[in-house]
Amino acid sequence: MSVLVVGSIALDDIKTQTAEQKNLLGGSASYGAVAASFYGPVRLVGVVGEDFPKEHRELFLKRQIDTEGLEIVSGGKTFRWSGEYEENMNNRRTLSIALNVFEKFQPKLPAAWKQSEYILLGNIAPSLQLQVLKQVEKPKFIVADTMDLWINLAKPDLLELLKKVDMLILNDSEAKLLTGEGNLIRAGHAIQKLGVPNVIVKKGEHGAILFGAKGEFFSTSAFPLEEIYDPTGAGDCFAGAFTGALAQSGDLSFAGLRKAVIQGTLVASFNVEQFSLRRLETLTCEEIAARGKKLLEILSLA
Amino acid sequence: MSVLVVGSIALDDIKTQTAEQKNLLGGSASYGAVAASFYGPVRLVGVVGEDFPKEHRELFLKRQIDTEGLEIVSGGKTFRWSGEYEENMNNRRTLSIALNVFEKFQPKLPAAWKQSEYILLGNIAPSLQLQVLKQVEKPKFIVADTMDLWINLAKPDLLELLKKVDMLILNDSEAKLLTGEGNLIRAGHAIQKLGVPNVIVKKGEHGAILFGAKGEFFSTSAFPLEEIYDPTGAGDCFAGAFTGALAQSGDLSFAGLRKAVIQGTLVASFNVEQFSLRRLETLTCEEIAARGKKLLEILSLA
């Protein structure tokens, strides 16, 4: 089953303590769509300017992502983000943002895509996420990602969105910020009370926890890595692989969600091994499966 | 098989954001011994003053802990610690310390205890932990706990100790401090290179990771709790239950260590539910088993 992915598409300049790279492919939709593409067909909705490099577009094609919903604004410039990571890569500073064509972005679904069943609302303004929802007709499972910026600046829209989606994915500090709860378990339950039946709280190197609609609970560790080159987009990859795996299996039971969390964990762990989407550019399903086997061994209690 | 537990025995005054309690039973050996006692016989080595309350001593007896190695200094006062937790309970401040009889403590093993096979060197000065090791004759498995204080003040002793024990247990910030590594996986491996074959890095609410002597790796989440009343001694309980479970099973394979980590996780999760050792005072093996079943469900990938 196809996954519809909407979100930002960006050109990123990224600086870590050891390296610096410019004009990288970035944005929540780019990461989400490529990650989802390992599990089945993907439809990408987003906007870029005329300056969007051919090589980035080719990555979408190589991953067989349908770009019919990718709007190219003639004469426009692509959204740009520039950030710097501290030695502790959980801390990053945004150095600059230029919204460019993203400023007036109004997501429009091609007519044939309105029947999409699995929807990933990547991290963009909740008002835009809501606009997408108005256009889909019979969704089976809607996943929304968000970030601290929207919790601070657009909370009413976000709260409206939460009543209309099946799953919210956010990180631990965002879960605390959204609910005012210092304890993550209480924060997860408090988010469910806002109207969204399922919640995933991502904890970076500490893994992720899944709160199910019927009070179920699942907790997993991350895949252990000795080196992290670029954490940008790891959360978007998690969401993309999660939604892709769910669309592939069609299993919306708690066991199905649990398995999709493991796929999110795996693809995110590959993504941080190189800058931007470069690791995912060469990644194969066989590599994901092999690392999945290793992760199961690491988590095994037998 | 008996577990020999050595460490501090203290009277704690503890303040959290919601409550304050005085003259509580505390100290690494108290927590470690009581936690280990759910898995088999325990021998306690420590020192207290004449002021040590009868009710605290009765808890040791109730848990059938052999106190032949518990020295009572006549006219002496028991070691006292006072601390305060911030709202984020990972942060605590020591308000005062009075070493009292602990200042001149020289652990002495009763003759019959020199044959002890399973040894927990609870968190005390590494020089005292080394003194205990000199007195044991044919240990099968030695677990050492430590803390940032000793890494900062007694690193040479600690490094000597690491060459003589089978397992070091420490928390994530201590693992980074000891090795200078910012990444926990690299930190764990770096500690193994210091001479200790097995390492457990505790991550509080995020669980624990186990590094095995042959390069094996195990990672588990903690048991999810909505409320934490008093985190004091959780790490000591983890170490006590871990060593106790190991002595009970006698299984020193990696699978055996893994199972013991789960027991450490469980008993630590109970301990934080009330002040001091009060939850463990009423805890039963049936309750541990029931929570163990729940934890396995939460971690289950099937």
C-alpha cells in the first residue's frame, strides 16, 4: 500500500565538531519519504524552488518515489536551513533559516492521491498538516510528527490536529513540553488524553516508547552505535520507516505497531552514519534485515 | 549460594519536592543486601554506631540476612547522609555528610565467610573494596559498584580494583567520566579495556546496557513508572538483585548475566516506589515475578 508523505524539503548546511557540508538534501518530507520507500511505494507532497539540485531529485527517482505532488516554483528558491551540532549531538543550534518558497506552501494532493490510506504528516506547521487531512478521503492510518516550535507557536492548531490523527510521534523533551509532565510515562498518557489514540516518544540513543490505544505499552532500546556522524533527520526517518512498515504489513494491531517501531529504529540508526541522506542512498533492504537480526539478538531475553 | 555484600550502612535524611523524611535506613550495603536477599542467603559486612536503630537491624533479620559481619562500634555514631532531590530526580544535592564510625572502617570477614563465592563490593572507597578482596579465598564472581566521587578522588585504587573483579556496575555519567568518552557504547568498551571483563552501564529511567566478556551486548529498558518517590539506593538495589540472581542461578554465561540484569531492573523499580527501603520491606518474590512477567510483555517483540 502507498504511503503519502508531506512535509518540508530543504537544502541544509550542516556543521558538526568534525566536518561541515553544504547544500545537502534535507527536510522532514525528504527523510520521511526515502525512509518509507524501503517498504513500498511512496507519494511525495512538497515544494522546492528552481534551484533544487538535479542530484537530489534523482535520489527520489532512484528510490522510486512518486513526485507528482512535488511542486516546483519557477523563479523560486528552495527552503534553506543551516545548523551546528555541539560535541553532545543532542544539542544543536540553528544558525539560519530562509523559508523561501516554503513561506507560501499550500499542500495540494493530485486527484488520484486523495484515496491514499497511509499518511505521514511530516514535521511542518500543524495548519498545513490539517490542510492535507482535509484532502484525503478514506485514510486508514495517519501518523503526525511535530516539534517544539509548533508546541510553542501553534498549540491550538496542534491540539486540533491531535484529535484527527491515529499516531503522534515526538521526542522526549517535546512530550514534556506539550504536557507539562516531567515523567515520560505520564506525559505519554497525557498526550493520549488530548485525543490521539497512539503515541511514540523517541528518546534518541535511549530508544523509543510506544503507548497503544488500549493502554498497551512497548519500550525498545536503540541500535548501539559507536559513532554518529549527523543526527539530522533521524526522527523523520523513524517516522517514515514506521509508516512504511505499517503500510507494507497492513497490521494495525499493537503487535503490528511494535514491529513498525523496530523498523523505524533500524532505518534511523543507518541514517546517522553519514551526512544528510547519503547512507540511505546506498542502503539495501538486506542491510536493514541483517541489522534487524542483530537488534533482536541485543534485545533478546532468552 | 550465599552472596557476601560489603558497603556503607547509613542513616539518611532525604528531601524530595513533595516530602521529607529523617533517620532512614540507607547506604550501599543496606540496599544491596536487602535486594540480594530475595534470591538466597546474604552475608552483610559493614559498620554502624551504637545509635543504629533497632528497627533497621530488624529489617536485616526479617530478610534473613546474616549480620555476623556487622560491626557495632560502642560509643560510636552511624554514618549519616543528607540529600535533596530536585524536581528532575536525576539531580540531587548532598546537603551534609558525617562519616562517624565509617571514617575508620576496616572491613573484616568472619573466618567462615572467606570462602564466599559471590561477592558484591557495594559503593565504598576502592581501597576498602580491595581490602575485602584480599580476604576472600576462592571467589566465583565479583561485582563492584562505584561512583563519581571515587573516579575523581581515588582513580589509581579504582583502576587496580578493575583488574581484579568480574563486573563493574556504574551509571552513564560515571562511565563517561571514567573514560572521557562521550558515547556510551565506546565508554563501555573502554572500561573493558581497563581490565574488567563485564560492564553494566545503568541509565536510570532509560534502562541498562550490559557489555559481555566476549563482545556480547544486551540492552534493556527500565520498568515504566508514573511516580518516583525516592530514587535513593536504586543503583545499589540493582547491583544487589543482580548479584543475588546470579548466585541463585549459578549461570555465569551471557544468558545468565542477561537474566540477572532483568532482576536488577525489577527490584530497583520497586525500591523507588517508597522512601528508603520501605517498599522492599513488604516486597515478595511473587510480586517480583508478576512484575517480571509484565516487563517481558513490555519488551516483547513477538
